Amino acid sequence: MMEWWNALPLIEQVFYIIAIPSTLILLLQTILLLFGVGGGHDADYDTDTGADVDAGAETDHDHGADHVAGLRLLTVRGIVAFLAVCGWVGVALTDLGVSAVPTTIAALAGGFAAMLVVALVLRWSLKLQSSGNLNLHNAVGLTGEVYVAIPQGGKGKVTLVVQDRFLELDAVCPQQALRDGERIRVTEVLENNTLVVAPLS
């Protein structure tokens, strides 16, 4: 194994180092998605939390349209797809004897194309989400997980399932700072659609 690795050109070793870990992460994301975990990590979803259901539904659709209007290229899933495709394109072209410069350009182009496809898929999924009625007050009492660390007195992000939708939402925790991956419970929903959360423990 080491002989094979040492015989590879340096540029191919670099592409392998990029491709293998990112592919494993991509596979893990896909497996988790099949089990209903992690589907909302790349999707911010704004919604109305007013008591009037009809008004909430109308505003919910408007917010969804705002999100759908732009492509979000720099997402976790998009970056992982970029690295995986970039790495394997680089490995394949290097194996074919293509020189370093065109190999690198083609690998970067392939990675960007993969990132664009992921952004288009996310945009499509947000369009589907924006068509339904979602009341964030239903999140009170639900448990979730910190996705972006929440500093004390500051804002981060959490993921949780609300009305059968896996969402990523802004959150604050007045009591303490919360780390990535920490389990939380929603205690309140603020007017700006930010959740107030507390550590589950």
C-alpha cells in the first residue's frame, strides 16, 4: 500500500487527500438524510409566527419566495460536494496522464459544477417548503441540536423537526453558551422568528 502511495505523483496524492475524506462525509450525509437526519442543515427557513393562521400562511409563502430567489452556493453540503468531485476529477485526469495545470482547472470546474447542482437542489427544496403553512410556535417544547454554536448573549443556529419539516433556525440561549452538537429544548419563539432555547441536560 505504501509503495503504491509513494509511487503516485504529488498532485495525485493531494487530489486523493481531498477526495477520500470528502466522499466519506458525503456518503455519511446521504445515509443520515435517508434516516431523516440532517436534511435541514443547508436550508434556512423563515416563517411567520403570528396567531392569525391565514396571515401566517401568506407571510410564510412570501418569506419562502425571498429565500428561493437566490442560490446559496456556500453551504456545508455544497462545499463537501465541491471537494469530492474536484478530488476525483483530479485523480482521474492525473491517471490519464493529463498535466497538472489543465487537471487542476478541470477539477475546480467540476467541483464548482457539483456545488451549483447542490445549490439548485436546495433552491428546489425551499420552493417545496415555501408552499406549506408553518407556525413556529409549534416548536415550543420540541428538542433539537445546535448546528452553529450559540455564544452567551449572541445568536447561533439550531436544527429541529417542526411539523414534519427538518429546519435550521436562528436561536439564542440567555442562560449560557452552547456548543455545536449540543441537544436543546425550545422554550420560546421571538417576534423575529428566533428561537429561545435551553440545554436539554
